Amino acid sequence: MRAFSALFVAIALLLSPSLSHAQDRTVHVSVRVLPPFVEQQNGQFSGFSIDLWNEIAKRRHWHSTYTTQPDVEGQLTAVSRKEADVGVGAVSITADRDQRFDFSQPILNGGFQILVRSTRPGPESTALESLLHLLFSPAILVWLGIACLLTIIPAHIIWLAERHHPEGMIPSKSYFPGIFQAFFWGMGTLATQADSMPRHWISRVVAVLWMFTSVVFVAFYTATLTATLTVQQFKSEINGPNDLVGKTVATVTASTSEDYLKSNGVRILAFRDAAAAYQALRAKQVDAVVYDAPVLQYIAAHEGSGTVNVVGPIFHSEDYGFVFHNGSDLRRPVDQTLLSIREDGTYDRLTDKWFGKK
């Protein structure tokens, strides 16, 4: 019995250093700053992905050291070269990447969304902008010019006939201001607001013809203007991915959103990060930004509040996960801990903290 106890103690002593090493290991973490997944301030990291990873590391008794990369390709390169044990942030899980790396269980479901300039901050501003746009639109000016040219002809006939009638509606016998009075009557009739009728029979015949012309003109003008403004409105709005064709769209270099836009024939400008794409949108260099929905929603709710907003549904759904090199011994314990974090409610608290309650 004593021999068995001694053997057990010896085995325990031999195994204890390796167990301690497994529990207290240092994990090298590659991150890229991408709010709200990863933020950096005064040398300290925070964000949804950071909080989630720190919770895993705490439960596993791991110590984490962080290094930053400028983009997701930098993270993947660091992991593939084993310069980092894990890539943490918003790394999309794709079929191509899954062949080259090991991924954890999804830490968040996302996809793409569209960010546009906010042109309608409020109902009052919308009404005012619509009115000003209507009054000074090229269509209004063109039709106003046509109306003036058409009115000149009956105005001259009315003035010539009415100035010789003793009870004519044009009081001035001279050309000026008589022609202006006749022109004013013609414009009023065109707008169906004539306040008097000519006295001379020639003037009355012209008036009847002009009234008929006015009805046709107003109907045609209304239909044409409505169609023109409707087409302009549709052309200027982006409400979903189908509206991106023919627009200049910003996205992030070497991202899955860039691949998606290229495959759909969208004209793009690629920037180093989402912040640069957002600045290009504000500067009117592009019509919209397409990128990961959580990132764009965060921009719209914080630095872009009141100037930009997200539109349309989330499309091209994809999952984000922690990325490891193939065969990593970290993946399985990370997955096990992720399940525990979901089951005990910690995951929900973290998503509520960084993305708000849904």
C-alpha cells in the first residue's frame, strides 16, 4: 500500500508542472483596432472581442499579450507564421480561410450593411428641402420659360383688341404698361386664376382658345414634373444592395466586403480601414460605404451621429470567429469555454454592452 501511494505521489509531481504550464500559459494575441470589436486607448485594449477573449483567458488561467496589425491580412499572416497564437477581432469565417486556418465557434453573426450620408435629419428639414428643390429645380425653370413664351402671343392679341374697346379690360392704351397688363391676364388664365373677361369679340375667341390651351398645358406640366421629380428621387436614394450599381462605393481593402462588391460589378474605392471609408463618405468622394454591419452601426451611432446613417437590411450574412493556425491546441478549449460563456449568460451581457439590447 505504501509503495502504491509513493508511486501515485511521484506521478502527480511529474504531471503537476505540465498541468500548471497548461493552465498558466502565455497566449500571444494578434488584434487590429476596429470598434466596437477592438478599441485602443492609452495603450489599453477594449471592445466586444477583447472582453470576450479576456473572459475566456480568465477562465482558462491564461495570460495574454497583444500585438496590433493594420488589417485582417496582417492578423492572418501573423497567425499562419505562428508569430501569434490567435487572431482576435472581427475575422470573417469563409470557406477559403477555413482551409488555411482553424476557427473557433462563431462569436457573432453579422453581414454587410450600407452607410450613407444623412440627407434628411428631420421632418421639418425634409419639407423645407423638398420645397426649395422644387422651386429651383431645372424642370421648374424650363417650364416657366415655356409658359412666358406661350403667353406673349395671346397677350399681344388681347392688348391690340381691348385697347380699342370702350369697356376693354386693358385700361392702358399705350404699349407700356398695356402689354404687361395683358401678359398678367394671360399668366393668370394659364394658372386658371383669371379675374376678368375680355370685352371685344376677337379677344373673347382668343381667351377661349387660351383657356383650353391652359388646361392642356397645366395637365401636361403636372404629369411631366411629377415624373421628373420621382425619377430624380429614386436615382438619389440607396436603400439596399440592388441600388449600388452605378454608384461609387467605399469599402475596406482585403475584406470580404471588397470581394463581394467586386463580384457584383460595383464601382469601388478601397480604403485601409472603416474610419477612412467613413471620412470619404463625409467628403462626398463616394456615395456609400459597404462593410461589416456592426462596425457601420457603431460609426452611425457615435462619431457619425447626425451626419450618416445605415440603410437597408443586413445582407450577405457571415460569422466572425477567433482564428488559429491549423492544428492549434487552443481551439478546443476556447470552444468549450465559449459554450460555458453562452450558457451562463455572460455572452448576452457582453453583446448588450457593446451592441445594445435587441
